[in-house]
Amino acid sequence: MSDSNTVLKTKDTRIELRVTQEQKELLEKAAQLRGISVTAYTLSQVLPVARQDVETSDRLVLSNRDRDLFMAALENPPTLKGKLKDAILKYKDEYNL
């Protein structure tokens, strides 16, 4: 399995996977049907799912209402007051901004 964007790297890390005998036989049969090793078969099935899981967790999905509220706050930010305003002014003064 080769990703067109991946540079060939030395595989120097192992992952052990404990499975039942039936699961092992199933993986071996599936890999054999594709003419690849169990390792290659497992990686070809697991890596796309792992990438999708990571991409999903990295993405913030807002409802239409929340998106509209967020955009409105960006376009018309509320007036700063109180401790937040004091902290921002102190920061700007301290770093000459």
C-alpha cells in the first residue's frame, strides 16, 4: 500500500494486535484474496478510517444558527468592558502593540 503523497520511510515501529483465532483466519483469508500480507491488508483497511477519525475530530461543525451567530460576532464584535478590556489594554501596553 503506497500513498502517492508519502515518501518511503523505514518501518521501524511495531504494533501488536491480539485477536481470536477466528479473526486471525478471517484476516489471513481476506489478505490472501487480495494477494497481500496480513500487515498490508490490515493497514489498507485501518489507515483510511484512522485518517477520517482524526480529520473529523479536527473539524468544527456548526449548525446554521451557530454559524450565523459566530459570523455576526466577527462582523460586529461586542464592546469590550470590565476585566477583559483591562487585560487587553495591559497586554497591548506591555508589548507595545
